[in-house]
Amino acid sequence: MSELRDLAMTSKAWPFEEARALLKRYEKAPPAKGHVLFETGYGPSGLPHIGTFGEVLRTTMIRRAFEVISDIPTRLICFSDDLDGMRKVPDNVPNQPMLRENLQRPLTSVPDPFGEFASFGHHNNAMLRRFLDTFGFEYEFISATDFYNEGRFDDTLLLAAERYDQIMEIMLASLREERQQTYSCFLPIHPETGRVLYVPMKEVNAKDGTITFDDADGREWTLPVTGGKVKLQWKPDFGARWAALGVDFEMYGKDHSTNTPIYDGICKVLGGRAPHHFTYELFLDEFGQKISKSKGNGLTIDEWLTYAASDSLSYFMYQKPKTAKRMHFDVIPKMVDEYHQQLRAYPGQDSAAQLANPVYHIHQGKVPASDMVVPFAMLLNLASVAGAEDKATLWGFLNRYAPYAGPHTLPQLDAAAGFAVAF
């Protein structure tokens, strides 16, 4: 283990580089909470997309790299901001008129358009957890609705009321003059309509822990900031959550990078220490447009897994996280073949080269052998030329190349043959 740790401390693989940077937080003393906390955030305003998966996968790779170089225990939290009001109706879900009637209500109060779960937020959370569980991620799930309603955020919210002016100073500096006039970091949830309100505050009473405001009809309301009656705007919520949970690491897309000083500043105002950040480039569709939950553009997890094994997707996610990448069907065969090339190379590499090999991080050091004796690109050509409708047809041709092989002896090749027919 000491030899592995020594090599990891100098490895240029990006998960180890980030793990070493994170370890510097605790050079003088281990964390008082007894563990290093990794977090990934998810806004369930639409069906989870492949970028959300990539965020959890990459965070997990850094977490496992950290565990190689440090004995400090780790945790990973996947936080869903499902108390957020639904601001627009996604294009790729049914029952659009019903959803439009529920605009601005918290996602966990919006009926599920699929009719399967207690709410749209619960539905999207379930979809997220399903595909995270499919890949075997080790994580703890936190719903913002539960986090607020159960009082787990109350101490931080009371502190936010006490330090309201400091938070507002940070936020107002980032806003246009027109927006400054009505902005508040607190968003009350209307006691009658259940909608999340974007209204200015008439008073923030730190002593009582309450806010006072007028609704759209001019009626005055006073609500406690605790107990899920009020939520924070998303930027303050980001920093407040870091402070409340003691988050040590969070990655997010480049589109968030300009907000980093805001998140960090609010975290510090609320008594926390800003976490170590990692900013990744965005995922794009085949036309170079950012992948969006509401648009449903770009490949989905299920689509990728229809045409290739999950390890090829993990390989794609590992590659150059700080470079924007297009995700479309044509990248799949290339990722499959490159992944197996790395598998074949791994046994012959020295220890340092193995730590730099993507498959080490995909498989957490327990790297399988490859049995792909035929490249996936060749399988695709064969399936096309032969007009194969099932993988048994392909095996008839494959046995000419490997006469003693079969589905049981070469399971990866057998699976790839099925994917090739589907592709």
C-alpha cells in the first residue's frame, strides 16, 4: 500500500491531482467532523441527463483517488434541490397543460406527469437514483424538501437571517440595478397557493427568525425562515449548504464558474469553509449545443446503454474533463474500442503507467481482462453487411475468426455483438 500511495502522490492522472489538492486542506489536522465530505448537486427540474451521471462518476473517481493517498474516511452526498419552484415546463415530458398550471410550485408539490410517483420531483429523484444505482455508486441521497422541512437546515437559515445584510451585499453586487430593487436571498412559499414567491422583503427579523413580505394581491405575510416555510435562492442555497453540511469538495460545470466567488463568500459569511472546487467543461449535443434537462437534447443514459456497455460511457467521462465534448451516437464505437485498447495495455504496464490508465479509475484498481478479439467497429460493419437481426447470426461469422470461441467463453464480445445489432 505504501508503494501505491507513493506512486499516487506523483501521478499526473487528474483524479490523483485533484485528490492531492484536496488533501492539502487537512495538512495540519484531520477534519473535526471525522470525514471528508464530497457533494454533487442535482436540480430535478427535468429528467436526469448524462451530464449529471458524469458529475457523480468523476467525483467518485476523485474520492477513490483520495482514499489511496489518505486514511481520512470519506462520504459522498448527492443533493437534490427539489424544493425549487418549477420555472418552466420541460419539452420532453407528457401532460404539459397540467404542469403549466403548477408553475412556480416546489417540484415535490407538482403532480407527476407520468402518474408514477408522489410528485414530479419524486419522479426525477427516482430516475436519478436508478441510474446511479445501476453503476454501483456509493452515495447518500438528500432531498432539499426533507432537508428544509425536517429542520436540518434551520440553524443555517436563522444565521442567514442574522447576517442577511452581509449576504445581500454579496448578491446585490452581482445583479443588474433593476433586479437589485426586488431581490431577496429568501424565497417564501405562499401559505395558500404553495408557490415559491420572488418578492422583496419588508422586514427580516433576526431576533424572531421571520421574514415579512407582501404577496401579489398586496396582502402582508410573516413567516418563519425555518421548517420549510421559506427557501433560499439557488446561489445563496449553494453556499449555505456547503456551510451547513461542511462540504469539502464539489465539482460543477463551467457555466457555474463565474458564481464561485458568490458561493464561497456566502459559505464564509455563514461560518463555513469554502470547499475545494473542480470546474469541468460542458457536454454538447451533435450540433454543439449545451445538453439541457428541459430540452432533452443529447444522448441519454438509457440510449448509450442500449448500444454499448456502461464501461465505455465511464471511459468517455474520464477523458479530458476540462475539455468540452460532443455526445452523439457516433462517439460510442470509438469509446468502446479505445476502452478495450486500454484494458489490453494495462497488464503490461508498470505501476506508474497503470495509475495513469483510465481503466484503473473506472474499475477502482480492480481491472478486468478484455476478451474483445474483434474490434467493435468491425462488429458494426459485419452486422450491417450481414443484415444481422440477432447476435447469433454474428456468431456464425465470428466463429470463422475464432472457431473455438463462443458466448460463454467471450462474454464481453458476446455482449458487444448484441450491441452491434442494436446499433
